Amino acid sequence: MIKALEQAIAKVRTLPEERQRHAAEILEQIAGAAQGTVYATLSEDEKAEIDAALDQLDRGEGVAWDNVKSDLEARIAASRA
């Protein structure tokens, strides 16, 4: 580990717990991006939501993109009227 990172971590250790948690999340995002995966940086709740959505798609419960696109276009047109 480089000295600058060691010094930064030493400073983070003195912060309140919530700020430490935020710093940890940022470091996880940086590390995950460096490894080429955002999934690794997600919280357990976020991963569970994604997994549940993928399970729904596997069961054929998804909505076709054309339907989603049409619905969004209709909503946008209505909001502009």
C-alpha cells in the first residue's frame, strides 16, 4: 500500500462512523471499477433486488422492451401536452 493511501485511511479512522461507511463505499466502488465489475460494489440489498429481477425474467415474467418503450413515450408525450 502506498504511503498516501495509508495516511488517508488513518484520517478516515478518526471520522464518525457514518462518514467512515461512506468512505468505505467509495473505496469499494473504485476497487470494483478497477476489477471491471460494478456488481461487486453493490450492497447486499441491491444485489438481492437484481437477483430477484433476473429470477422474474427467467420465469418469463418480464415486460417486452417494445411495451416499456411505448409506455415511456406515451408518458413523455402526455407530460408535454
